[in-house]
Amino acid sequence: MKPAEPGVDAIGATSEEDDVTPQSPTDMADNTVVDDSATDDAVAQMPASDGGADDVTTDGAAGGRSTEAVEGAEGDKETAPEAASSAKPRPASPRSPRARSTGTSRAAGGSDRVPAAPRAPRKPAAPRAKAAPSASDAPIVLDPTAAPISKPAKKPAPKAVRLTAAQKKAAALAEAEAAERAAFRAQQPVVLSISGLVKRFGSTTAVDGIDLEVRQGAFYGIVGPNGAGKTTTLSMVTGLLRPDSGTITINDLDVWANPAQAKKIIGVLPDRLRLFDRLTGRQMLYYAGTLRGLDNKAVRERSDDLAAAFGLEDALGRLVADYSAGMTKKIALAAAMIHSPRILVLDEPFESVDPVSAANVIEILQKYVEAGGTVVLSSHSMEMIQRVCDGVAIIVQGQVLAQGTVDEVRRGGTLEDRFVELAGGRKAAEGMEWLLNSSN
């Protein structure tokens, strides 16, 4: 067998025949022979050192021993004497956590430590941001049987609306005018008085003790859900339906004790009114005016004025049967106004009427009120009642739950919200799974 070169044999051990010359760490690094397979096996079999580094020992032919200490993070400050006396060592490249054995040979019985390359300092980890508490986090409940109650989410406060000086002035002027009108109407005489009105149909009580007062020059609205008793009340007021008990007076005239005199001063637009639909529009107005005691000249003049106001000029020569629902409602309203009544009682006057025609009708009624007339109407349009009327009554199940001026009834909110509150609130639909799942 051919002997290895002096100083290092084939497996990294020092032979006995060769002189051992101390070498610097630089020279030792240059003369190092690495056997990957042998070092891997050695690394796998070696025990871990207590200091956190791996000590690898390789036995040579002469029983020599070489040791490489791989030190951990910046804790071990021990250095070899050879490294201190030698020249400046080359900077070592970063090493992996498990170092390989270099198999450096030493003299028999001797061992030297080679300083491990310093590891780069670890960057401190960024602090973790605290997770914001979610709305679904249940609060701590002391009672184990109690269900957790989640805290309601806070609604953002509404932003204050800043008004300009002109807007503030206009709002103050409108409030002053409204207060002036209310004070003026409070001094007006009562033209319609309803006291203890009751009407029953078999075991059903449609109207249950209604009391109302309407003053002259008022635009008074009556609102309520379907079946509340609005139409029944207005039918008794106009003499079309006799009450079971109670009194109704119009300008101090009892409607049922003096029906002929009371009906002369009222105009009526009942709900679902049947007209003489085989007559033309002009004939219909002539018939209504003649029954009210007007002469032919007055009937013709007033018919033309009403047709122009309601946009029916081109329809007066056509049969009422050919009118649309909105046109039928307008010709019926014209027939109720042709004799210039002092009180108008209108049941759903804007039903099936287009917005343009409804605006024209409202303007006509407002001028009528300004001239001293009185309007009492029922409607489902809360927005229109709040905008047009100065007084309102809310009827639910045949009883008046609230009445007064619109501002008094709505209490700072909208009339619709107040109506829904008194009528029982909004009810969610239940048992409609068949409809909700119809799209699947």
C-alpha cells in the first residue's frame, strides 16, 4: 500500500513516521481534504454536545484525533492559541446549521479547536399587530345556561346639516307662516263635528266611537290601514249610510235630522262611485248641476271651467264609459264641485290619478281652501297628506288613535313612521319558504 503524503493520510489521520509540524489555521484550511460520504456518516452518528455545537472526531491510522467545534449563536468566546498568533484569517462563508467534518489531521493525542465563523445577527421579528375585536365575539356570560348576547353595533351619529343664512331665513319664515295659519284656523268656527259615531255590521264593529272636529278653511286628512273604518265614517258624514249611534253636524245642521239642508252645502266624491257611463262628460256635468238647482247658463260656464282645470276639454264629448280610471275620477270630482259647496268630502280622490293630474287637483283644492272652503279627504299617501294637509286623524280598527295638526301627530318624525307605529308596526313575512325558494 502506497503511503500517504506526509502529514495527512487518505482518511485524514497523521502517520507515525512523519514529523508533525504545527500549522496555522490558514495552512490547515489549504491542506484539508474533505470526504463527503465519510463526514456525512460521522455527522449522522455523532451525539449532540452540551454547548449547542457539534464535535466531530475522526480516528486515523495512528489513533490520532481531530475535533471541529461548531459553536452556536454568539455565546462562545473561546479561541484557539494558533488563531491568535497567526496572521489574519480569511473570512469564512456562512455555514449551514449542521457543519460537515473537514477531517483535519493532528498529531497523535493532540486536538485543536478551530473557531467557527460568526453567524449574522438575527433581525428582530416585527411585533404582531393585535387583532381588532370582531363584532361576533360573544361577551362573557356568568350563567352557563344563558345564551350569549352580542352587543348591538353603534350607529354613526348623523352629520349635522349646515344651513345657509338664506335657508335659515326661509325656514324661520315658513314656521312663522304655519304658526300664523294655525292661530287663524283655531279662531274659525267648527263646520264639521262628529261625536260618538258607531256603526256595526253584524258582529263586526266598523266604527267604534269616533269623535272629530274640523274647522272652516281646513285641509283635513284621514288616514288608516285597509279596513280601519275610513270609508264607513265618510259615508255616514255625507248621509249615505245611517249610523247606529252618534251625531254628525255640518254648519250646526244635523245630517240625519235635516238631510236636505245639510247636503246642499257639501260636495261628495265617494269611493268606487258608479257614474252614468252612457252619458258624455258634458252631459254628466249638466246632470249634476241641474240636480243642484243651477240654471243652464251657469252649468255650461262651470262645466267649461272645470274641464279646463282638470284637462278634460277634449273628453267632454266622449262617453264616460270610454274614460280611463283617472279620467273617471276627475269627471266625478268635477261633478262634486260644480255647485260650489262649502265642504268637500273626498274618499281617495287621487286613486288611479297620474302625478301631473294629481298636482293640478291639489292646486285647485288649495285655492278652494284659501277662499274659505273646507276639504276632508282620506288617502293612503302619507307624503301627500303631510305636505298638503294642516290637520290629520289616524284611525285604526274604528278608533281615532291620534288627531290634531300634522306637526302634533308626527312628533318630529315623519307621518308615515307615526302611522306605522300606531297601526301595529311592520311585520316580517313568515312561512314563505315556498316563495323564497322558488328561484332554486
